[in-house]
Amino acid sequence: MPLSEWQASKNIDRSAQIQITRVSHMRYQHPDLAEITTFLRDFGMSVAQKAEEKRWFEGYGTDQYVYYAQEGPKKFLGGAFEVASHAELEKAAKLPGASAVQELTDAPGGGYMVTVPDPEGFPINLLHGQIPKPAGPLPSPLQTNYEVQKPRVAAFQRFKPGPAAVHKLGHYGLCVTDFPAQLEFYTRNFNFAPTDFLYVDEEGGAKKDVAVFLHVDVGEKYTDHHTFFMSTNPTAHVHHCSFEVHDFDRQNLGHEWLAKKG
């Protein structure tokens, strides 16, 4: 079914949606900041800024940070998405249970944020006004030889063991207990749109949707396949968050580095 037909079947008013532009970063609470700092450095991030009970971790892209950690009992503080304007933050602040618009006075790049709980209590953070940082140097692309074209002549390919440097946040996902209600919340209030559904067959030939990959609907412009996903589950919890690295080789180097670190 075309997206426009699916949205019409759900009576979704696109003009009323809070307009997200892109995924920004993850937010977590950790009991041991030193421990999570060691892990995230081995994962491929760098400390962008730190305070007594807070840490901001960056990649080599233009995001001021891709992961925020604060000290306290283990807790998921939600993913964060940039929105198109300050007016979108004010609109988000009117949703049930939403926080007021808060200025991020101590965070790299500043900006303003609103936090909104979904029906199962997971927070989603909306961000605007953060000043981007200059991008770091990009890793050099590999030269690959093919049947006829041989651009790599008399040159070795050598990889240095170490973390897979993180570029940016890619996506995150949730396991939810009430899949229809959660899908309704995210696709009605925000410009999230389904890219693909996963389903199971039921008796009588019916198909039951049990998971969805959602992209940020930016109209005719190209966008990532998904920046958020949900799957149905007996218990509600975070599934994972995923970060982009340069290529498959770096990904494997990072895997080996983390395995070595235990």
C-alpha cells in the first residue's frame, strides 16, 4: 500500500504532525560514568565534554554529541531528534505529559529540548537550535582492484587494530507491549512513516503486524530507510541503538576490538 493511502486509512493529518528533520543522539543514565566512558571509547566515541555527573560523547560528524550519559540508577532517557523550528518544540510541549521547553545551557552546542513520554513511558526528546560542530577528517576510502580496473598498484591494504570510529547515530528501537497504540502515537504526533512492516500469519489467512521500521517523512527528498523501529513483545524495553561507521572493514575491526576487550 502506498504511504499516502496508509496515512489516509489511519486519518493522519500530516499538517498537524511535529516535524522531525533527523536523528540526533541517545540519552542514558548510568550508575558508573567511568565504566561507560571506557566502554564508549572502545566502541569508537570520544569525550566531547564532561561535568561532575554528566558526559557527552561525540563522533567525527557534525553532531556535537551522539551519546549523552548522566550518573544515576540505570535508566533509558530516550533518543533525541532534531525538529524543524522552535515552534515545533512549542507544539511538542503541548502533548500529554510533555516537559516545558528547556534550554540546554551546559550541553555542547546549546539548543533547546522537549521530552515527551509515549504511551508505555518511553521518552522521546525533541531538539532545536543546537550549533553543529565542524566535521572531523573522513577515513580514506579503500582502493579495490577489479577484473579490468586495477587502481591499487604495488600498495598494501593494512588495517590498524582499534575501535571503529563512530560517525553518527543511525537508529534505535523499542520492544513494546501494545504495538497498535505505540504505532498510532508515533505516526500521528510526529512525521514518522512506516517503511516496512513485519507480520506473522494468523488463522484464517489474516496477517498481524508485529514490527515496523519507521523513517522520517521528508516528502519527496531521500531519507534513511529507518531511524526508529518497534517490535511487539511480552515486556517493554529498549532493543538497541546503532551507530554509523565508515565501512564494513571498520565495523569488523570494531567488533574484534570489543571482543578482545571482553
